[in-house]
Amino acid sequence: MDSNKIRETFLGFFRDKQHAIVPSAPMVIKNDPTLMFTNAGMNQFKDLFLGNSPIVSPRVADTQKCLRVSGKHNDLDEVGRDTYHHTMFEMLGNWSFGDYFKKEAIAWAWELLVDVFGLPIDRIYATYFEGSPEENIACDDEAFNMWKQYLPEGHIIPGNKKDNFWEMGDTGPCGPCSEIHFDLRDNDERAKIPGRDLVNQSHPQVIEIWNLVFMQFNRKVSGELQPLPKNHVDTGMGFERLCMVLQGKKSNYDTDVFQPIITRIGEMSGIKYGQAESSDIAMRVISDHLRAISFSIADGQLPSNVKAGYVIRRILRRAVRYGYTYLGFREPFICKLVPTLVGQMGDQFPELKSQRGLIESVITEEESSFLRTLATGMTLIEEVMEKTASAGSTTISGDDAFVLYDTFGFPIDLTELIAKEKGMDVNLHEFNKRLEEQKNRSRNAASVQADDWCEISNTDETAFVGYDHLETEARITKYRKVSAKGKEYYQVVLDRTPFYGNSGGQVGDTGRMEQNGVSYPVEDTQKENNLTVHILPQLPADVAAPVRAAVDAESRQASANNHTATHLLQSALQQVLGSHVEQKGSLVTPDYLRFDFSHFQKVTDEQLRQVETIVNREIRANHPLQEVRECPIDRAREIGAMMLFGEKYGDKVRVIRFGGSTELCGGTHVAYTGQIGLFKVLSESAIAAGVRRIEACTAQRAMDNIYAVEDLIKEVQSFLNTPQIMQNLRKIVTENSEFSEQIEAFKKEKTAALAKSVAEELQPENGLVICARQLDLAPDVIKNMAFALKSELPNLVFVVGSNFSDKTSLTIMLGDDISKSGVNASNIVREAAKLIDGSGGGQPFFAVAGGKNPDGLEAAIVKATEMIKSRYFTAG
Ligand code: SER
């Protein structure tokens, strides 16, 4: 069975069991401060488990793109070294939200694996939770008894908290679980050691394939387990592992999910998979990481230096490093694998197809830049090794390795590898100490501590009334104290709110809550999954009493102006640049808007004008807001509403239309485009390969911008004392260049005359011809004079100081007889320069110093002359 068929069979099986099949949520998470990436199929349903969202479909199934590279579930270090862990993988899952529980979950898992897929029973093992006295949870006898209907007792194994109690993160939904394991080993090996002894022992061929979690608790910050309002089922099956089992392979990488990519890497590197352990690992790493990076970019997460972007950048660099070290790649190569991946997975995940150009160009640029870093690092590490060797050591210090790592992005394992080739090693203990210190510094700077929620009343979710009202009476349903960056504030949740929480690029509303005549400022409103969280420095005095929640109307209007303008901008960009323009990021604040989009060249000034013109025309057309709040997603697709990859849409979506622009959007908008008044682009720039950024503003900010330009023009007019700026400036520039020419000619003439008169004045003195004085001329003029005199006078002592255009300098030229006698102009200029607070140097016969103290110039001339004389005569 090929992998696409396996996926389809899974989804079809649960469709037949009345499960709604939903799309994978984006892999990059936007609204959950506790998670950066989707690490399990259940993440998108977290709020359903916790009771923060109403349950619409009680049975759901999907295939979910997961990434396990940070936090509680992090498999990065295993990837490539073994044959069954991945950074990005697909998790096949079925869920019951307060509907069926253990019995059906176990029965259906069995039916699918054994009756549908035909797996042999004697190779299957199931585990169940043995209980935990310290958590006060009993042994899961229920699961054990159910498994007894299907499996011999010897195949049912009790497991501890580590293996059989599943938790999403340090806090959040959790519960006992029952895992299904499969023994892939050959019969003779199975005869030697029973499979049950190898379950959960990290054996590559006795592996977990499916985890059935019985969600019953919420883990609180305090560590306490709080029972959930209802019991749920959350199952997750590793798709790639299932493919391995069903295709009779011994490694995930031998399945049709990975083989086309591995074959392509083999063609490109000229190395065969299976040839050597190190190149095999490299091929596995690259084929795995290619998927993680490509899917992240398709979900809108570009590599960068912060947060999720940084994790993606590190994964990409890990792949480059393996290719560089073990497969000999010196040019970008990961980007060349994208077409193979798209061919393999593009049908199931259309975002790969439509974003292919962007994925390729972003990866190419990242790779090129990291390959340059590696080349620089190579030079640096050579220097470090030389330094280490000349100090008589064979151990590169942890400090040096850390500088290479931290400042130059040079990976520590590569430093170790290169050191080893030269018979050296690295002080890893010291390196790890530096690394830990750095981590602690950033951890302390970023640490956010949130108390547990204090629940006041139990409601499913907050009613958002902010599309229609800016004020409402409300009740606090829960609140908690949070400390971050030395500041304490409260997060408050209401039963209904007019406050828009930061999402979809639009920043959260500000405003106030009022109670008994006291006003409590709301500084921000954030979204945590489906929760709308108000940020207040001070909690209303009586948390059980009603509050009046009121949004700051002026800021809200300004945000609405910018949000609607963003829609008009996107539509205008597509008209002017083409339909390839797709949103890649957006920020809407009351102050300005920022819009990132895919486009491969600079947007010309003329195109920007066209875009501005279109947007302003649409503003003047005064289109009314046409809004459908509960539009079925299929209908929205039919009418061609713009949707984004990397966003999570439900069955019902909100469609926003202004004239020809139709988008899915949850943001707040103007009632008529005319309210925006004016739209003005502030800047256009590149933020990554193939991604451009436009910043713009509207309404009063746009007017202010125009005023600023007008004011500048007026200031120039008044300075030039004429309204004809350009005419006047042209005249000034022409005059200026004429004057410069005249000055140059004049200077030349003057220098020649001066040199002549200086030469005539000079008299031999004790066999020397001394020219020691201050001449405030340009350094090049003095130099020319010095060389002219030296060619005439073998016994010249030329010591000239100058203050010219705010620069103080001292020039020394010695005739051949003097310099040959051993007097060194360079040493002397350095010594004398101290008197002008300067430094300098040069050659034995000619040296120059610059300084900062013009008052010391005279003394410096005297000192230098005296030193020359005394050294010459002593030498003579
Ligand atoms: N949440 C569980 C897991 O990730 C089952 O889906 O293993």
C-alpha cells in the first residue's frame, strides 16, 4: 500500500465512524504562548478539552503536520541517527470530545490495524497506565480489561508515568494513555528475545505506532491535576511509522515517503544510500529537515533570528552542515530537493505546490549565507588551532569554541570534528558552561511567570461584541497574575467583551474597565487560543461584581482604517504586480500598517504610485463594508475570498468585502472606505528572498506625513529665499564646481610660489639645511613640497606642522645623508606626536603624524628638530 493510500484508508475508516474529517492545523502556532509549533494532533483542540470553546463536532479525525523540535517534546537530536524519529511528521488522529471513551477508542484502533490493515496479532503489544500513588491516580484496569478481549495477557504491559501518562506541555490537558507497539524483527530474533521485553526500550524495530490518550485532567501551574469538565479521547498515530510497518520496511526512511528524496540526494552527491553510516545519517537528516523547513515556510514562518524563525533557521543549518561535512556539498543543495518533495506531498498539502517558488528561493538564500559563514568559520578555526598549538596545547579552549559558535554561527560539533582531524580536541566542559550562562541570561530576560487562573464562573467562551459595540456590561469569569520583565500585571477574561484581542496581524484594543466610578486601564488585549485576555495593571476592586468594558474609540478607528487599507493594498498589489502576490505577514496598529508579500523584484516607484492611486480611488469610492459573519467555508471559497496558508479556519468563516476586495478576516474594519480618508506608502523594502515589505499609513498619519514633506520644502525655500528651489539649487551646484576648480588652480600656484620662497630662504647651519616651521597647508601640498626639497638637498631637515581644515599634522622629511646616518623620521614623528595628542609613523626618511591638540604643534616642531639634530650629531 503506498503512503497516500494508507492516509486515505485511515481517514475513510473514521469518516465511516461518523468522524468529521478536518484539515491539518498550521504547523506554526500563532496564538498560544506555551507552544511555538504544533507538537501533537490535539493542539488545535486544546480549548475544547479545557472547556474554553463549545464542541461543534464531537467526533473528529485528521492528519496533522507536527514538529517536535523544542519544549517538552523535542526529538531533534535523535533525527537521522535513528530510523524512526522525525522533526516534522504527520500524526494521524481521531478524537472524541465528551463523546465515546476508552471502549470505542481501543476497539476501533484494533479494527483498523488488524481487520483493515491486516497486521499480524502476534507482533502487536499494548501498554496501559499502572497508576501513580503520588498523583493519586489508580491503575487503568479498564484499559487492561479491554485489551484482554483482543490480545493475550503476555502482550499487555503496564507502564509508568513517563510512558503512559501523556501531557501536552508543563501545563494543559493530560491523561493516562494506552500505546500500541509493533515488533518488526525477523522471526529468529523474536525467538531469542520476546518482544514484550523490548517495548519502550528504544529498540529501533520494536516501536510505538499509536498512542490512545484518555484526556481527563488539566495540569495546572502549581502541578495539581484538575479534572476536566468532560472525558475525551485523543489518539495519535505516527504516519511514517505506520507506512514502515505496512510496507514491510525496517526504517521509516525506506518507505515511499522518504525514498524519492533520498534517491535524489544520492544522485546529487554521487554517494549511494547504504554506502557508509555517516553519509546515511546525513541523507536521513537532510530528507527529514527538508520537510520541516519547507512546510514551515509554506505556513508563513520564514527563517529568522528570533523565536520560531530561529528554530527553523537552526534546523536548516543542521541539514546544511551534514551535507557539507559528510556529502561534500559546497553549493546550495537543499533547495534543489524541493521539487521532489512537492511531487511527493503536494497533492495532500497543496500549500507546498502553491508556495514552491518562495520555498525554493528562501532556502537558496539561507543556504548560501550559511555556506559563507562556514567558509569564514573554517579560516577562523585554522587561526584558533594555530594559536592553540603555539601555546603548546592540543585542546581548543571552550571560550574560543564559544566565540566561534556564538559570534560566527559555527556549530560546535563541526569545530570538534575539524579539531579531531588535526589531532586536537575541544574543552567541551568550558564550552557548555558558557552556553549555559548565555541560556540563563536569555531565560531570565524572557521569563514570564503566570499564576493559575482564579475561576469566578464557568463559561464556555467569551462572547465578542466588538464588531457592533465599543462598550458593554460584563462579568469577570477568571483572572490571574503574571510577572514578566520585572513587571506585574493581571490577565482578565470576561463573559462578553468589545475588546479585539491581538490576532490576524491586528494589535489588541486598549481602553478601560469601569466599576463603581473607578476606571481601570486596559493596556492590551491578547488572544490565547480562543481566550480573549485583557491586560490590566490593576484588578477591578470587586472581581465578582459587573464591570463596564469600554474600548478606546479613537485607537480602534485608527486600527480599522489601517486594517481596511491593508485589504485594499493587497488587492491593488495583485492588480499592479500580478496574482502571485500573496500575504506573508501583516501588522495593523493604530499608528501604521505593515504588509509583507511574495514578489521577486523591487517594486518600482512608478508601481508604488499606481498602487497608492488605486487604494485612494477605492477609498474615495466609499465602498460600504459587506460582511458575512457565519459564511460556510466552501461558499467563501466559491466567491473567491482570499485565504492564507498557515491560518486555521473553521467551518464557518467571516467574509469581508469592500468593492472588489474579498477576504476571510476576523479583524475590525471601517463602515465605509471613505472613513480612511487617505492612504500613503511610507517605505518599500526586502525582508527575505522573494518577500517584500510595504509600510504605509492612513488618515491623519498620512496627512502628517504630507505636512512633514511640505514643511521641509518650505524650510528649503525660505533658506534659499526663493520659491524656485530646483532652479536655485542647480545654479548653486554649478557655481560651486566652478569655484572648486578656481580654488584648485589658485592652490597650485600658491604652493609652487611658497615652495620656491622657502627653498630660497633656507641657509645651511652646521652642515644641515633646516626647514622647521608651521605652514597651515593641506597635507598633500606639504608632502609635495617635502619631496621637491629632498631631491635638491641631501642634508635637508624638514619639520613642518600644519593646522588645516580642523586637522593638526606634523610632517618630517630627511635628506639622504641624514637618513643614511641612522636618524629615523618614523621614530621621531611618533615621539613628537605625543605633544599634539596624536600618533603616526612612516619610513625612515619620511613620516607623518596626525593629532588632536593644535596648541602643542609649536612644541612638537621644536622637539622633533632637536631630536634630529642631536641624533645626527651623536651618530656623526
Ligand atoms: N497526544 C498524543 C500524542 O501526541 C496522542 O495524540 O502522542
